[in-house]
Amino acid sequence: MKDKMTIILFSGEMDKAIAAFTLATTAASSDMDVSIFFTFWGLNILKKKKFIITKTQMLMQKMFNTMSTSSLPISKMNYFGLGPWMMKKLMKKSNMASLEDLMKLAKQLNVKYIACTTSCGVLGLTKENLTDDVNEFAGAATYLAEAKESKVNLFI
Amino acid sequence: MKDKMTIILFSGEMDKAIAAFTLATTAASSDMDVSIFFTFWGLNILKKKKFIITKTQMLMQKMFNTMSTSSLPISKMNYFGLGPWMMKKLMKKSNMASLEDLMKLAKQLNVKYIACTTSCGVLGLTKENLTDDVNEFAGAATYLAEAKESKVNLFI
Amino acid sequence: MKDKMTIILFSGEMDKAIAAFTLATTAASSDMDVSIFFTFWGLNILKKKKFIITKTQMLMQKMFNTMSTSSLPISKMNYFGLGPWMMKKLMKKSNMASLEDLMKLAKQLNVKYIACTTSCGVLGLTKENLTDDVNEFAGAATYLAEAKESKVNLFI
């Protein structure tokens, strides 16, 4: 049986997402089974670029849904949006993979995406709002079953 | 012997606390032993609503002690306090348990609360300031002894 | 064989660094093997006080490099720099070790420092910019090899 790693991705910032996906792809390419459980702001990373406003979404849910993969902030020195742009530039300059590249690689390496059903409910997100790369919609019990079998568990 | 989970709750935000207590109560209700080690801002979650200002507290400690369970900020889109209010509304609308509900459930399921003595010292918090639900006041050594025996360890 | 603990230190805040080093030194002094993997903003903690601006650093990298150990912010109630000063005062008053003390102790107890090569590349940091206490420059694969052997893994 393969060694497992399970990551809870709670944060919606670009820098933390890059850290999570760098770990996930490195683990998967060295033959580990990797699952990422996306909850709360982490769901921003899974949103389709063309965000479909469904009828069921209230104004409050819309206010929480202003971010998607292409416009994530960073956790420090965001400089009102200048920070993420600078970071992307610097990553390109040092030939580092972008978040989009890492996410493509993650799917090629069969990293499993689980979207937290409870958070989706609160934020008014449905299957239609998220990328088709999501493997499963599930709750904390599913996460815990995987985490108990994992050698490495992280909350990011 | 039961499987164990140990969470360090360092953050004082409502959304992170909800994530921690959702995991804790889900684990405890599926027959795991769960301990939460509250440190730094995480101690805000344990504060009594009627916060007693003890004589030993200096002005600086008071400034760090302006938050309690009923007035926690959220880690993203706080909108100067509007964010937490909106989130509570949305949670109620989608029939999700509130932080207060989850904390009541946690106690019914015997989730163990450990308050970090060192952080209490720095922030000027005494037993009188915190809820009676605290099982133990202890330091990092106690946490590590539990973490070594745990299948799932998270820092939130 | 000794029990192991591995910490990813991603955050560059004083309070989170203190939590990481309190855990690391407590573990190391109770005969555990401890490694800290410094990535992204966590590298701020390893910077030399006299920061050497190398020729290869661009303006953007300089903007990301305005913080070092002696001027770290805190994650809550930073009060534009007043927060860290108050916290240092309170820690001294309650006879708690400062971050600098904890870092000295960590080295005496052989806590291993690994600096993330990818993050160093993005932020334009070279060996000359970081303290000599760094044991190794390495990437996510090295971290994962250690994490798989560890009883306690945390992302801070």
C-alpha cells in the first residue's frame, strides 16, 4: 500500500495555495497517494473563472464570492493587489511553476480533490460553480477517515 | 485503545474555530479521543462572556483581550465586523451549527480542552477569565506527549 | 531510534514563530529529533540583521524583503508595530523566553534548519542573506522524506 498525505486547504491565498500544491505534486510524483480537502476560503481556488451566479445565491454569499483562482490575494504584503502580481512575475523569472501549472500537474498525478459540502452550503456554491477537477463532495467524516490512514497531515 | 486526534488552536478567528470544532466533534462522535490545545489568540475562544478584569492585568494585556467568543473576527473579508455577522446569518440559513452549538457538543462528546499556561501568563489570563469547560492548564510538553500518540495532528 | 517532529514554518509573524520554536525546543529537550523547514515568509526569521543587498536582487524582491527577525509583525492586533513591542514587553515581564532566546536554545539542542530553495529563488535570497545556523538548503522532496518518518507534523 502507498504512503498517504492529506491536506486541508482552508486558506484562499495564492502563496498558501502554492505551498499546498507544491507539497501535493511533489508527494504524488514520489508515489504517494494525496488528497486535498478544500474548505472555507480554500474553495476559491476551485472556482471556475467564469463564475456563474445562481439564483439561489444571496447578496451576502456574493460578497464572500468575489475571489477566484486568477485573482487570489497573498497572505503578506498584498499591497492592495500589487503583491500577487509581483509574486507571479518573480515566480516566472525564477522558472517556478505557477499555481495554474501546479494544479494541472496535480490532476495528471491523480491528486484527489474533495470539496467540503458544509462550506459549499454556507457560501452558496454548487457543482456548477466549481471546476470539474473535483473528485468528490464530502464532509469532515470523509476527511478524517483519510487522515487516519495518512503519514502526513497538514492544515494550510 | 481509541484513535487520537490533537489540535493546536492558535488562531482566534471564528471561521478557523468553526473548522477546528467541526473536525473535533466529528472525530469524537466517531469514537476518537480528541484534545484541543488552546494557545495565544485561540484562548479568546475560551473567554467568559462577562470578562472579569483582574487587578493584575496591565493596560497592554487589556488591549490584547478585547475579543471573546461572541465577537470573534473572521480571517478573510471581515469587512470591519460585517463579515462575521453575515457568516452567522448564512450558517443559520443553511442549518449549520454555530460555534456555540459546536462547543456545547464538544463538551458532551468529552473533547478535552487544554489551555496553554505560558500564553495565559503573557496575556494575563487566569482560571477566572476562562470557561469552566477547560480540563487542564498545561504547557508544550503535555501537548507533545499527546501529539506523539495521535494519528491526526493539526495546527490551526 | 528517536521520535521525530517536523514543522513547516511558512508564516513570518513573531507570535507564530514563537509557537513554532517553543514546540521545537520542548520536543528537542525531551529527546526528539526536530526539523524546521522554512519556506516563504518563514525565511524572514532566518535573515541576518545586517541584510546584504546583493546585486541580483530586483526592486520587487527588495519590497518582499523588508522584514527580519528583529522587526517581525504579529498576526493579530499588530497596531502598526505597537503590538509586537507590547508582546515583547509582556513576555519579558512574565519571564518568558524571547524569540531570539528560543532560537539560540534550538541550535544548542540541534534543531535542524532547512531553508526552502524554491522560496529563496523567488525572494532573491542567497546563503549570504541568511544566518549560518541553516543546516541545509533543500526542496519539498527533502521535507516529505522527513515528514513521513515523523510522529508529529505541523504547518505553521
